[in-house]
Amino acid sequence: MAHPSRLPVARILIVEDNDDLAFGLRRALEAAGHEVEVASDGREALAAVKGLPPQLIILDLMMPGLDGFTVLERLRRLGHLMPVLILSARSEEADKVRGFRAGADDFVTKPFGVRELVERVAALLRRSGTAGLNAGTTAAEPAELPSVLEFSDVRVDIAGRRVTRGGQPIALSPLELDLLLTLARFPGVALSRRMLLRDVWGHAPDVRTRTVDLHVAELRRKIESVPSEPRHIITVFKTGYRFDP
């Protein structure tokens, strides 16, 4: 198991209808430690924000349907205050002025250097106070686990990798135990499925699989008193899972 050292620096939404550009930006931002989602048009972007709002948005101006100006104006009207970095193939001053008046925080003209854009993202996150935070408020450093983890009637001997419930041994698979310990290192923090896939299974963040959900269901069956009403491994809607001791 690859133990996590920190949560993603930030959740970022890229709104870009050019698939190649969106792919390149996503890879660069994930390499910088961010968790990235891509929307190909304005309506998809607004739907994504309605779920779990990102901490920063990279927004293309020229898109079919809703253009970037309209998306930005709706976001601000709805009260979303996350930084928005506009991408545009047009460099006219009038576009920049309109973007900033609509609530943009930065404006980058295409073509641009990916490294520069990643640094601009980092600067915006620092200014907004979200760099290194999860969900905008929660510190990203993992908790130090004791040699024995106990909650309800469950006891986990971490060094010996032995688990009991009510004094009786529980047969957790190695992956189930790694999943439990990963969640326990971030008590009260919602961890995304992507992070769990990366840190427990070693999958690339863009792998889409129900592996996490299936293992969580089996883990709940073994450690929760009422698996259908879990007290310790909580589902966080449209995000992932949270461990409550």
C-alpha cells in the first residue's frame, strides 16, 4: 500500500470543449497534486458545481451553448466565490474587462505555457486561502495513528494487522484493512474515490471503477453493527467516504 502523505492540494474544474487541451491541462494539474474534473460545455460545468463545488475553475470563454461569460455570471449570481481563471483565444482588452467585471480572478490568452498556467493556479489558490485544504476548510495532513485503533467494539492492532470485533477475530483482506487505515488517517474528512484508488490500489486517478464502493460495502458488513446504517464509514454524496471514529 502506498500510504498517503496529503490530500490533493485542491479540487479543480476545467471547463473546455477542446478535448486535447483539456486532457493536457488535466494531466499537468494532477501532476501538481490537484484533483481535477473536466466539463466540456457550460451546462455540464454548472451541473458539476451544483454537486461538490470545486475550489478553483479554469473556464474557456468560447464554447457552444452557454459561453464562458454566461457561466461565470451565473456562478457569481448563485453565490459561488471560488477563484475563476479564464482561458480565451481572444486577447482584446474589452474581453478582459468584461471577464473581470463578471467576477474572473485571472485571464490567460491562448496559446499559453502549461507550466505558467499551473503557477497561476497555485497563486490563485494561495490568495484564496485554499491551497493545501480539502473542501476549503479541512487541513490536509493525515493524523498519526496509534499502535492500536479502537472504535465502538472494533479493535485494530495495526502492527500485527489483526482486527477483532467484540473480542472475536475478523478476517479482513489486506486491501480492506488498508482501506480502513487510509480512511482512519483522515478522521472526519471526506476522501474522494480517486484518492482512495490512488493510495490504496495504486491506480491512476482517471481510472473509473466501482472497486472502492464494493470494498467499502464488504468492510461495512464486517465492522459495522448495522451495515445498512453505518456509524463509522460514511458515504459523502458525490465525493467518496469519510471515517467517523
